[in-house]
Amino acid sequence: MRACALDEVKPDEGLAVEVGDLTLAVARDGDDVYAIQDLCSHAAVALSEGEVEDCQIECWLHGSRFDLRTGRPTGFPATEPVATFPTEVRDGDVYVDTSTTLNGVRPS
């Protein structure tokens, strides 16, 4: 499903998007685009409000960091991964496949 226009996704920032019944954070790292569940597994706040750097997104509340590729936490206090989803860029738009996750984590 179409998530957003590619030019809406700013470097170093996440973008909250609704895709079907899920809220996702879409982020860029160079030319790569990632979609991750927009919910910190530690504090249940929006990851899209945090900073993006070195293919990670940081939770603004307590500083937990998550790898955009795998959803795995890379910084405490989070210890549980969040779901990540396949993306594709076509004709200037970002599409996300929410029928499957890349890391096997079910969205909460």
C-alpha cells in the first residue's frame, strides 16, 4: 500500500504514516527507505518523533534506539524489537507491504 511521497521523508527524521490499520514510522538512511512500527517497545510512544541517525531511530522519551533494518533495540532501556516492514519506492512514492514483517515480530 502507498504510505507517502518520498519527498515527505526528510533526512534525520521519522514520518508517521497510517498504512491500513497500522501506524508506521518511515525513515531514510541515504537512498534506503525503511518502515518500522511507530511504537517504542519500552514506553509505547511514537518512534516517528525521534531522531534518525546511522540507520537507527531513537525514542524521544527515554533514548531507546532501534535498528531500522531489523527492529532490534540498539540502546537501552528497550530490550524487545519492534516490527519492520518491506518497502519499495516507485514513481516518487513509498509503498509498504504490511502483510508480512521483515523480522518476524508481530505488530502490537
